[in-house]
Amino acid sequence: MIGDTNHDFEVAQQLEVDCILVADGHQSKERLETTGAKVIDELQQLVKLPL
């Protein structure tokens, strides 16, 4: 799952799926990093992530 809030991360946990958070949305990168999820700065970085 790809999201931009802590709530998105919580939903991914409930669905038992991996989550990547993008720090160009509603919450700061620092706040997103507190979830322990992978955090990227912009969506374009997704193409460079290993599968």
C-alpha cells in the first residue's frame, strides 16, 4: 500500500500488507518515519525501489 499519512500505515497494518509512505503529502517526513515504514520523498522514487 502507498500512502501519505500515519492513518494509511495503520490501515496497511490491519490489512496485513506492506506500506510505503510518501512525505510529500499531509504529514512531515519525521512524523511518517515514526511508524517504522519505508518513507520516500516523492512518488518518482518508487521506480528505483527493489521489488
